[in-house]
Amino acid sequence: GLSVRPLPEPSGLVLRVGWTGTPASTPSMIAALDSRGDASFISGSAQCVQRLIAAAEADDGAAVQSEIRCARELLIALDHSVGGGIMTPRLRALCEAGEAVGAAAKPSGAGGGDCGIALLPRVRPAADAELTGRWIRAGIQPLDLHTSQYFQNDP
């Protein structure tokens, strides 16, 4: 059921990425979760992703943020059901700092460390600086990454 296609970047949001300073292996995390399984997480994630796609295609920044929050809540619930390891203290801090400044934030990949993302409203540039400061104080390294619009038209 995997498909890959470019989605439009929501015009009203800015993406920020923070690194916790702790590497994590998505394949290892997924392998550990696969052995325990969680049908409600898989079903909830599939629904969340479909709504996120629709929100991105409609350029609805508030709905995109809502689905990022939904994805984070699903990861938190999964973390509780499988005994922890997904939402590390630094990933929690990364998400809490994002929410404190009006961003929707979640771990990227399978959690367990590594990186997280925050989507901020573009109309609040002061929130961007505040997020950076909060992340630095929490030991999160803001990464200077940007989205790219690359479309391959040739088969």
C-alpha cells in the first residue's frame, strides 16, 4: 500500500527540524514494534495520513497542524502501549516547545531519539525565534533544513 508522490507545501506554514543529539535507527525501532504490533496505531495513522494529504492539497495550514498533532498523539499512545522508547525526554521537550509557540510538533521517523519537526504559522515570525531559543535551552539543536520542490516528469 505504499505510494510516494510530492505534496504541495502549505503556504501558511514554516517547517523547522530539531535534532535531539541522540541518533536513532528507524528500522530498529520498527522491528521492535513489529514484534508487538498495534492495529489501532496502524489504522489511526492511515486515517491521519489521508486527512493530512487532503489538508496539504487544500493548502489548509490549520488542518495540516491538526493532523501533525494527531500523528504525535498516536505515537504517544503507541509508546504507552508498547512500554516506552518512542517519546524520549528530549523529543517530548521538542514537541512541548513547539506547542508553546503555536507550532504543531512531532518526532520524525519512528521516534526513540534523533529528530523532530515543528510546523509554525508563517504569520508569526517571532514564534520562529522563540522556538529556536526554547529548543536550544532544552538541548535540541535546530537544523538549517529547508523543503525542496523537485518534480521529476520523465519516467
